Amino acid sequence: MLIRLAGLVPESMVDGPGIRFTIFTQGCPHKCEGCHNPETHDFNSGRLADVDKIFSKIIANPLIKGVTFSGGEPFCQPEPLAYLAALLKEKGYHVMSYSGYTFEELIEKGKSNEHIKNLLSRLDVLVDGRFVLAERSLELRFRGSRNQRVLDAPESLRTGKAVTVEI
């Protein structure tokens, strides 16, 4: 299975708790003013990569305990990411994703797209909401603007409402 990537960071400490492998997807419909990764917006840019090969890179590094999906907009490529997340969860990895969509928007989109629903169901943490330049803060942990939420994905799905978590 292929995914369109902007890039990979094999060891990151800024994209979630612990040492993580970060996958930057290519393509984003939000185009937030002040975006940290504007080069990821174009859906026709980046490169195609094999998801199984990415998985092999992740498990080859014993330091990696978690994986983060960033972008671009990960939920624009939910099928390959849901597949990868399933492989990662089987091996005990912590999986989190950023999304410019809110949890509520993803739930609604998941009603007509099973891959979005599957990806959301395989996450431990979701950082949701568009980046808002006027609410930008360098003091926030794992998010760029105050409107964004760090959510416990399983608990949010269980209760049907966004449940924030400290990580």
C-alpha cells in the first residue's frame, strides 16, 4: 500500500511523548495562515512510499516507542495510515495524529468514510483543530495554538465527546 509523503523524521522528541518516528503526509486542504509546514499543502507534491517499508524502518529502531502522523493532513490519506496504525498497535507502539479537523468533524466524516473511522479508532492521542495564528503559543506542549486540543482518542470515541488528556 502506498502513501504520499512530505517526509519522515526517524527520531523526534517534539512530535509527541518520548522518542518517536514522525510521518509527514503530503496534502492539506486547510492551508492555515502561519502553518509550520506550508510545503505539505500541495496534494501533487511529495513522494510515494510503501507503508510496509516505513513500518520496517520503525521497528528496526529499538529506541522508538511511538509514531506520530503529521502533515499535511493525515486524514486525507486515512486508508494507508489506518493500515500502518494497525500494524503498529499489534507491536505495542503508541500512535498519535495531528489533524486540522476537529474530533467532531472527523466523527462526521467517519460516517461516510470507513477509513477515517478506522484510523481514528487506532489512535491513542489526537491533536485536533486548525492552527490559528492569533492563538499561537510557544508554551503549549505538542500543539501550536490554544484552540487545538490534545485528546484521548479511545476515551473520546467511547464517550462520543472530546476528552482532553495531558501527555
